[in-house]
Amino acid sequence: MAELATDLSRFSAGELADGYARHSFSPVEVIEATLARIDEVNGSLNAIITLDAAGARAAARASETRWREGTARGPLDGVPLTVKDNINVQGLRTTWGSRLYTDFIPTVDELPVARARAAGMMILGKTNVPEFTLSGYTDNLLFGPTRNPWDVRLTPGGSSGGAVAAVAAGLGPLALGTDGGGSIRRPASHTGVVGFKPSRGRVARSDGLPQILLDFEVVGPMARTTRDVVLMMAVIGTSHPRDPASGEFAERPWAPPPAKRCRVLYVPRFDDNPVDAEIAASVERAAKTLADLGHAVTEAPAPFAVDVFNAVWPVISQTGLAALVNSMPRWRERVAPPFVEMADAGSLLLATDLFDALAEIGRMRERLGETFAQYDVLLTPSAAALPWPAQHPFPTKIAGRDVGPRGHAVFTAFANASGCPAISLPCTPSRVGLPIGLQLVGAPGHDERLCVLAQEYETAAPWAHRWPPL
């Protein structure tokens, strides 16, 4: 076997696990290759903003001993992992992209990180985020913008922009992030990686930052392959007594079922919201691929009033941010102006505004429940726009039409509000090679079934061989 003649930083987590099991290479060799890759390209990307090389090397040495002695803790023992900078890692600062948290160093791991560490994973460091993880691009006053490995003039999206840029560029095969309204899936689509948002409660959480998006935000993985996502979910996708929402999954270890013929509802656009023509064509080809694989694909409009739902979504983020910052001294001096405005808007909202927003979300959940009685999966684009300039908060035009701050983001937040699992997968790139993603959404609790379908599509239309020209 010739693994050592190949750059180990380009190996997927599954390939690393296979190589460790065969003793073809060691975690120490892998961490050195990964750190060399970080040294080579992270300066141009600004993906990892806090690096723990010493901690990763120590974890690699311990993992190497376990593999040598036959006591490895599982397939991800010795696999490098980056962690989004709004998820606590013991001893590493968690800034949340904000000057309010510049000096915050957690004393304990957030639960998913603790489970990754217990599985023997090597934690490389923290990846960049927009302030409070409330933007669809990645830039902040502490660290500046993160750039897209496929074109460093462009954004990788957000809020998991640093996480996906790291995976796409070979700065670790797996990344842990959060998704509160599409923050894993849209960036994954902009960088050509897989991004998985689990069902509400599927990944138990504790010892983390305050929740400003209620329980709509979940922790999930990003990787180069669906197999790697499944490996990561087997580690973090279990219940815990400290997270009541995870109780639904008690005694339900991650166990993908056999493949089956799925009923797929293909929704190419939401209402009259514009979609980039290249994205629309690419996702349409993906729908045809699923049909060619034997799945029943039906094209139809969205099963709920998208514009009504998207109008209430800012109520959640504005009130959540206002509740966070209003108790902090001198917060106005340290928070970027757009978020001062957002918090001020949230402070002016009434409790009845929040109640009305939650009621609208409840109605949407009912309509989705009826939809999932007829279909197994919804298929949409992951994002409505291709990546835009790195320091611009959002594209102002899509398909020649003016759009607002969430014009690019119309396809994702409904899955958060409804608690559904959703995954973004790379499909045919644009004419100039920019990645494009398709989104698959399943009924709440059907995470494993969704990943089985994703793996089937990946086998028919593989993408992991694509690497950005860095």
C-alpha cells in the first residue's frame, strides 16, 4: 500500500481509520502532515483562529500507543478535529467572534467535544465565526474575514465558515459546528463539503454558551464524505440526562437502516424567491440522479408559506441577542454596529411578537408533518446564491433581482424551526468551478435514513476527489 507516498492531510476520516487499523501509518504522522498543511495555507484562509498544536501532538502520541497496543477507542481514535469557536473546548478560548468574549477560556468541554475527546480524536483548535454566529458570512472585529479555498476573494459563507474552509482545504478531515438557521449546510454548499444538521435533540448538549436561537440551534459535523459524517454521528449522536430534548433518542444508538426506495419531494424554489441559474440547473440534475437510482421524485411547490415563515425568523434572533447582551456592561462599545442594531430591534419587540412567531412556526410544523406523511425526503438547493466577496455580509442580487440579507438563505431555516434533520451534499459545480450544494431534509428523528440516501447519492455522484487549487 502507498499511503505514505500521499499527503495524509488529504485522507478522509474513514481512510485514516482504515489505515490505522492496518498499521499503514500512525496518528503522529497524520498530525504532522495536518499541521504542515495548516502552516501552508491557513494564513491565506483564516479558517483556524486558535491552534493547539501541542495538545494535538500529545493526543496523537496517546492514540498511536492505543493503536499499537490494540486498545483503540474506535475508528475515530487519532483523527484530527476542528471545533467552531462557539463550542467550548477546555483550556482554549471561546470568543464567539465577539470582543465580549475575548478572554473567555472554558474550564470544561461542551458535551459533544467531550465525547469526541473520549473517542480519541485529536482536537486541533477553533475555527472562525461571525460575531454571535448570526451572519451568513464569516468576518468579525477580532480576527477578520475567513476566505473560501476555491477562490480566496470570496466568502465560504457562515456561520460555520471557518469550519468548512478548514475541511475543504485539508486542515483536518472533520469539523464540529452549529446550525441555527443553515449555518452548517449553506457554508458546506459554498465549499464543496458535506454538512449535516441533526434532528433537534439527536446530539445532546451541555456546558455550552447561552442559547440565543432557542433549541433551533444544534451541533453537527462537516466532512468531505457522508461516511465521515456517519462516523462522527456515531460518537456524538446519543442522549444525555442533562439535555431533556435528547431523551427521545435514549436507547437509540446511531444505527443506519438498510437502503430503501424513497419518496422525494423536489422543491426547486421557495415561492417567488430567486435562485442562481447555475444552482437551479445543478440541483435539477441531482434530482434526476435520484430518480435514476430508483427513487420516486415529484416536483412541487413548498408545502408551507415560505415568506410568512422567513418574516418571523428575525424575531427569534433579535430577541435572543437582546436577552444575551442587555445584561452585559458596556456591551455597546464592544459589539459591532450591525449587532447593536439587531439587539436594539430585539429590545423593542414584545412578548406577544415572540409568541406570534412561535405560533407561526407551530403551524409550519403541522404542514410539514402532513408532507412527511406523503414523502420521505424534501430536496431543495442548499443556498440560493453562489459565494460572494468575502467581506460583504450578503449578495445584494440573485439571478438579476435585488434581495435582502436572507435572500441567499431562504432554503434552510425551516429545518431548524421544525427540528428536522437536513444534509447538504456537493453536486455539479458552477462553470468556473465554484461548489454548489443540494439539501435533503427528512422527518424529525429520521437522521440515519437521511444519511443512507445521502451516501447512495454520493456513490452515484462522487465529489471527494475535488480539491481547491491552493
